[in-house]
Amino acid sequence: MSEPGYRPVFSLSRGGQQESVHYGAIAVVSLGGQLLASYGDPQQMAFLRSAAKPFQVMPFVLAGGLTHYGISSQELALMCASHSGTDEHVAMLHSLMHKTGIGEAQLLCGTHPPYHAPTAERMLRQGAAATPERHNCSGKHTGMLAYARLRGWELDSYVDVAHPLQQEILSLFAELAGMQTGQLAVGVDGCSAPNWAAPLHNTALAYARLADPSGLPAAQAAACAQIAEAMRTYPNMVGGPERFDTDLMGAAGGQLVSKVGADGFQAIGLAPGVLGAGSGAVGIALKIADGDARKWASHAVTLEVLRQLGALSAEQLAQLSAYGPQRTVTNWSGKAVGLAEPVFRLERA
């Protein structure tokens, strides 16, 4: 049974009979905050999880941290990343750490095996233990520590929600999302940093402003532009090989910024003109209610939203066909046994 706010968005069938269904909610919002389209409740509260990362680095960028430490756009993209833990990512992280004076032992993100399967398998063969630098959030945590160091704040407690760094992050996101900080539901992310839930509508608005910050105060506009440009230019730093954000931003040719969040969350910012000549920037936020452990639903639903909006060409969708919108369900012998596909139609406001 669906929770309030969620409706069927993705179905898996076998033998022509529906076998299972994922529920979700979607909000598509203009730069001015107008709801353009939705499915389910656009006011559904949902934690951004890693989709918060572009905003978590923003106070650092606003404070001149990139210039102070000589940080490159590639390194900035890594600070926005849920990276795969490849050697390329670790090399970039080492460069970032060298410039900022942050050591791996200071990272409080914990450890997990690299998302990049060949790297994880190689480390297993070599008997190499996972370390914080391979954690998908290590770039974000290095950026947080670098900002705390720049401001002369306590470093050991940088992930505490009461830390001035975290309070600045919450306040800035709330402002960009058209909210008050007290309206955010604050929790703790998998990497131990604070995270927050907001209505999908407001998160979509924040992503629209990330994609086109021209109406923001000059300093905020410059910071948003730097962050979005870094993500679009270096999508391989944001994710990695065969990762959805990386492949989507690559296929879109710089026309959008994309960031996945754990447990079935996805946010997109479309640049002006993507939906036609003269069209404004658009933000999209969606949540799969059950957490979508395999990410089949969230990736396919995202592509279906973009298809229905006309944001991707047939050629671009073909490049991304491994993620959907439709996927063939195969068994362990590789035999096609079913179909996985979106089952929604956006409701235009």
C-alpha cells in the first residue's frame, strides 16, 4: 500500500502480469518557483542525501575558498561527488588534501569498499583494506574541513549539526529553496554529516537556481555558477565509470546538472533553453518511496521525466538506454523474462 504522497511510478512484470511496483513522487519547478508538473505530492518531504552536496560546498565557495587554496574546477567537482573510489578519484583527493592541509585521518565519513567494482576486486585480491579516501563522500568531507580550517573553526566536531559550518549550510540551502531553516527536517547522513529533508518542490527550486543563478545576489550567483560548471565539465569526478550522474551529464552535453541521493532520491537542474528556445531553467526532484535499493526505478523514472519534458533527444536517450526508461528483466541464465518500465504520466500544472 502506498504512503500518502506517493503514487505508482515504476512496474516490473513477468509473463505479461505485473509482479511488483515502486511508488514515488515528482516535482518539476520553474526558476520563479512555479510548479510546472508533478506526479504524487510535490510537497512530499524527502531527505536529499547526496543530492545535497552541491549546496554543502557552497559556503566554502562563497568564502573564497577556491582562490585561497588554489582549488581547480576538477577538485571542486570532487567535493560535490558521490565518487566511485577509483585511483583517479583518489589522486584528485590527494591533490585536494595537499592544497588544503587536510589529512585522511581527519575525515569522519567512515569506510566502505569502492563503488567501482574492478577497483574493489583488485583491493580484495591485494588484501588492501578500504580507507576513508575511497569513501564516496571523501571529497565533500575534505571540503568541509578545508572550510572550517579557513574560518579558524574547530575541526574535530565539523560534522556536528551545531557546528557553524553546518549551520551555514542549512541556512544557505533554506534560502535558495525559499524556506526558513526551521522548516527543514534535519537528520544524519550515512557519512555522519548532517542532512536534511525538504519538500520536493523546494528542492527542485534550489536546483533550478543552481542551473541558472542569474537572479540571485552576485556572490551567490557566482558560487552557484562555479559549482554547476564544475559538475557539468567534470562529470567523471561526480560519479565515475558506469554511474548515472556521470553518464547523464555527459550525454546531455552540459545542458543539465544531476545529483543522485541515496534511498531513491534524484535532483536535476536544467539550463535555460533546454526545453525550447526562450525557456527558463527548471528544477526536478523525485523520490522513490521504498528506497529503490537497486536504483532501477530512480534512474528509469528520471529518464522518463526528462523524456516527457522533452529535455533529451532520441539520440541522448539511446546513449542512456542501459538505465531505462524501459529495461528487460533477465534471469540468471540471461534469458529475457520480463519488463521493467515507468507507469506514470506527469500532470502539468
